[in-house]
Amino acid sequence: MPDDRPFRPVRLNAAPRMKPPPRGKSPRRPRKPRRSDGHGLFWLAALIVVVLVGLVAVYFEVPGVKTWLLGSETPEVAAAKYPLESLPQRGPAPSVPAKAPVVTPPPTAEEVKRKLREQADAATRKLEQATAGAQPTNAPSPVIAPAPGQPPIASPAHVAPARALPVDANVLTTERIAAYQVALERIHFSCGFVDGDQGMRTQRMLRAYQKEHGLTVTGFLDPNTRAAIGEPGDPFLTYTVKEEDVASIMAKPPTWRDKAKAARLGYNDIWELLAEKFHCTRGYLHALNPDVHTPVAGTQVVGPKVFPATPLPHAASLRIYLGETSLEALDSRGHVIAFFPCSIAKDKNKRPHGELTVKVVDDHPDYTFDPALFADAAKAEGITHKLSIPPGPRNPVGTTWVGLSLPGYGIHGTPDPEAISRTQSHGCFRLANWNAEKVLKMVSVGTPVDVEP
């Protein structure tokens, strides 16, 4: 049967004809399958860790975390930003029970003594550092606050004390302390030099005086000690500088060879001469005379009145305490009749000990310079043999030599009195010149000398 349909040519390799999409709709793209690469699990784990850390921080009240997480202020932050008095009061403030007062136990006697010693030693160190050239002022003398139950201690300020002592004997100003030092100096209980300060040397001297007189040993000018000493009268005097005082001043020889050539080793400065005359420090002498710069013949200066003193008693024996750097003179009954600070050897192996005796006394000693003892100085100056150094107050052994039974050892003076009580000598016992002169007059050849630790 014939086909009535029109003839349509067939194209080879033609793509099948697609049905056109409905009008108004875009063709739908097929979805791609999702790939599982683990990124989601990582972020989920990180979120869990952050939450856990935040909870732990809130639980342990880490500062700032609670406010950041919860969005509110902690009580501490709110209290700091909004004080109680700035907030409106809606009723009476709740009463807060007061804390019980803390009761501090009173200091013991040993604590009081230790505190006073620390104050006094600190004041002494300041005085020693200032004596080199401090200019005195007219400011009032400051007083260090004492511990309970103890007398006040005046600090060693460089001020000119009044000529008359204060009326109130219980106020220990610098001049009143100096007055008691002068009174004890007159009976040969010496603190080394008068300086108006209850420092280390004065404390040691007072302990010796208190022990000998049956007083409570405190080392300070307490009321009982002041009563035993008595009211010091006329502790200061006015001295007119003489022409021979000024003429005796000489330049200091710079080398050992120059010292050996000199006829005498005298004072190098007028203030040195006056301080040694008054048994005081140069700093304290400047404080007594703030308007005097360089004394000349006819100049009037004020100084401690250490003379007239009681007659020097005879010493049956001497006793040296190495630990206290002090020398005591005793009578035949064992009572202490004089006390002097002294310096000892820096090297403990050079410190003698035990029983010694006096072998020689010399009130104007020469000094033998031994190159073996001063190797550095001998090498610098080319000295190969011993030199004889002439006498004088600035001789290495001062104005006095009391030789002991141990060869090379003795009790002698010093060219530097303000360094007494320090460990500095080569083994001998060094005193201020005025005290060494007293010892020489109190002993004789054969006098026992007991050296104790």
C-alpha cells in the first residue's frame, strides 16, 4: 500500500532532537555528587573545644572571661566602676562587723638594744664619711627617734652646738652626749675621740663603765648611767691658737725615703693639731667652729675641755679584748681603771693571744721601715734595705711605743686617730696618741698583758 506521508530526507549522524522546555522555565542542571573531605568535622571539633575552654574559664573565674562570654560585668568589675557611695541608696546600708584590732606584742629588751645599736652605728658611719670636709650648717641638730623605754639619741649632724648645755638633762642632744664623753675622758674611760654620738666606740666604753660600776649594762646613756657619771660641768673651752702651733705644721713627706730624711714627722694641718689637742674628730671641731675656716695665730676656737683629768693610776695589768677591739687597765684587785679603743691586725693569723708582758717603753719612738713588710712600697721606691723613720705624731707608730714580749709586737699610737677600732695594723695594738701616752705612763717593764679573743 502506497505511503501517503511526505518524503523527508534522513541526515546521517544527526543528534536526536530534544523536546523543547516549557515556556517560562529554565532548563534544570543535574546536581553534582557531594564529596566528603572532612572540613565539616574539623570545624565542629574546633567549636566544641572553644565551648569547653570557655566553660572551664567561667568555672575557675578567670578574670575577664566571664564578662566576655556572658556579656555582663563581674561583681569585682562592677564594684570598681560603680562605688557604693555613688549608687542610689534604697535603704539603710548593711552593717559590716569591724575587724578585731591586731595586737602587736611589745618589743623585747634585746630587740630594743639591737635597734638602738643599728641606729647608732649607722649614724657613726655617716659621721666618719662626712669628716673629710663637710661644711657645717646652722640647722638644728636632728634627733633620732628612740625605741620605747630608751633615751633619745642625737644624730651627729655637723652643726655648732650651744656653749651651754640644755636645761633638760633627759634630752640627749649632740652637745650633751659630747659633755658625757668629756666627763668620762677625764676619768680615763675613753671612746677614742669626742664626737657627740653614741656610736660603736661609745657603746663599748659605756658597757665597760656600767659593768665596773654595777649598773645595768646597756651600752647607752640611760638615766642610771647619767646619774652615776654626774652632771658634766664646763665641757667646752675657748682656746687661742699660738704661734708655735702654726709653726709646727709641716708638709707631709710623699715617700718613705723623704720621711727618713725629715727631722720630725709633725702635723700636716692645723685642724689635725687642734683635734688631737682636744681629743676629738676634725669634723666635730668644725661643727663647734662653723665660722672658722683656717685658724691662724690668735684665732679663738672652741673645743672639748678634756683637761684637767684625774691623776693616772698605776696599772697592775692590761687586758686586750680582740672581739671588742678594746684595751682595759686593771688595778691589783682586778677592777677596770681605764678603757681605750684599739685597732688590731686585719689578718687573724697575725693576732697574738695569751699572756704577754711589757718589755720596753718609749715616748718618742723611731720607726724602722722594713721592705719585707711593705713590699709594694719598697718595690715602687726601689728600697732594698731598712730605713729609720724619725719620731713625731705622724710617725707610723705615733708618739708612743710599748714593746711586748712577743718580738715585733707592741702597743703604740697612730698617725690616724679617727681610724681607731678598725682592723688595719700589721699585728700590733694601735691607740689614739693621747690614749697610748696614758698607757705608757700607767705601766712599767714587766706589766702583764692578757690578750683574749
